[in-house]
Amino acid sequence: MTQSLSRIASILVLSFAIGGVSAASAQAVCTDCGKVQGVSFVEEKGKTSGVGMVAGGVVGGVLGHQIGSGRGNTVATVAGAAGGAYVGNKIEQNRNTKGHWTVTINMDGGKTRTFTYSNQPTVREGDRVKLVDGGKRLALLAN
């Protein structure tokens, strides 16, 4: 009987030890951690409202009108207006161009997540990171 009690005690100790190991390993998994797959800058061309084109056309037409006389004056006015409209539109488009940084992370749980930042992130491809504030910031982890 003592031998069977000893055997039961050994089984209980062993089962607690195994249970403790699996509980410890379950706690070691970080659901907010992952490896940076890529960091890139994305530039979005600005949208235009037409204001730049109209303003450029007027300025170009006025400048073109000051060149030549007669038919040459008319051609210069039309060419100046067309060129000014094109340049004015491009200036407005460039002024409204915006860019942002995207960071793609392979999460430890198997998912891939992408985050967008207005400033260049301090992490690089291959870095281990932890999401802070739901991904608003990234904390660098030791590999």
C-alpha cells in the first residue's frame, strides 16, 4: 500500500510539473510581438482643385501677351496660357503631395499586420518588435 501511495504521489508531482511547464510556455508567447518584414516610404500624388491651373493660365497668358505683336502676340498669349496652366497644375499637385511610412510585421501568432506612420520609424527589416499602444509605436526587442 505504501508503494502504491508513493507511486500516486510521484504521478501527481509529475503531472503538476508537466502542467507547470506548459503554463509557463503559454505565458512566454507574446501576442503583440513579431518580426519586421519590411519598411517602405509611400508617396501619394497630390490632388488638384484646378486653382493652380487657372492661376497659372492667367499668369502665363499675361506674360505671353507681352511678347510680339499681331498674330505672334496671339500665339504667344495662347502658348503662355497653356504652359502656365500646365505649370500651375503641377505646382499645386506637388504642394499637395503627401507621404507616409509603412511597416509590415509578421506577428508571432502567424498573422501579418501593416502599420502606417507619418515619421520614419526607427525599426528596420529583420528587427524583433513589440506593439505599443496597439501599434501606434514599436518597441525594439532583443533578438
